[in-house]
Amino acid sequence: MSLLHFFRRPDYRSDATQFIEQLKADRPHLDAAQQEGRALLWNASVDRHGLKELNAGRVAQKPYVYQTKA
């Protein structure tokens, strides 16, 4: 038996990590619900025509937006 192994501390786990692990253990469906929520935002299809119209209607911003006098 190695002497270093005898003095080794257990791996550190922060309070946040312990909370998340406990939460996932208590609610196993949480991962699937998180994946569904992420899919709503990131897996949405893009309307290319609408995006093109939106970009065409943009107005150029002034160099200093807080200047009120012309």
C-alpha cells in the first residue's frame, strides 16, 4: 500500500455540483425536459425570406447614439 494513497483526500465537489447531482437523482426526467426546452430555442427553423426583409428594413445607426443635436 502506498503511503500517498493513505493521505489522499476525497475529490472536492462544490455545493452547486452536489445540489445538481441530488436534483437529477430526485427528478430523473429533468434531463429530457431540459433537452426539449433547448430544442424549442435552438432547433427552430429559420424563415430566410422574413430574415431578408428584416435586414433590408434596418436603418444605419449613428456613430454616437446619445448625441441629440445634429
